[in-house]
Amino acid sequence: MNLKCVASIAAVAALIVFGAVTPVRAVPFVLNGSLEDLDGNFVNDADNFDQLAAGATSIANWTVSAGTTANIAWSQTVTGDGRSAPFGDFFIDLSGFGSESPNGAIEQLLSGLLIGGT
């Protein structure tokens, strides 16, 4: 290894140690993916269900989509009919209690994404 190469390696090491080069890290772009009750907004209507209509923002970082018909069901484990979240304590039924809302949807604005990034 020649002197020029050693000097370059030492310079890069110094930049890393002193923070001039920041490491690449994943930035979370979906917030509250497990649909937890982060803001304490859950209202137990009956049997650990909370009925949410279009435009509702009760679930932190999520909005019930404007075109949603009737209500979707935001639910807390364990529901009166024995259903549970696969992760965490909360989950949603986009069909709204089985068939009440045939087009239920939730949405959020994703940020921090780069076109062509991986």
C-alpha cells in the first residue's frame, strides 16, 4: 500500500469519526402501521369496536378515505366476537362489521420517499 492510499484511508476514517460523513439509514415512511391508539382517541362503542366514518382522523396518522361508504370498524383486542390483532392491540375491519362498508379505506400522506430509491 502506498503512502497516498494510506493518507486517503486515514482521511475517510477521520471524517467518519468526526461526523462529517453520515451513515445511510432507513427512514420510516408509513406511520403507525399497526394502527395503535397513540392519541387515546379510541371510543369503545360496543364489544371493543369504534365505528369510524369517512373523514375520521381518530387513528393517529391515518384518515378514513372520503369515498368510504358507511363506517369501518377500528377494533381493540379482544373483540366481543373473539377477534384479535395479529400485532399490537388494535386492528381495522375495512368492510365495516362484515358488509356495511363495501369500499372502506384508510390513507396517509407518505413522506421521505425518493424517486428511484430502494
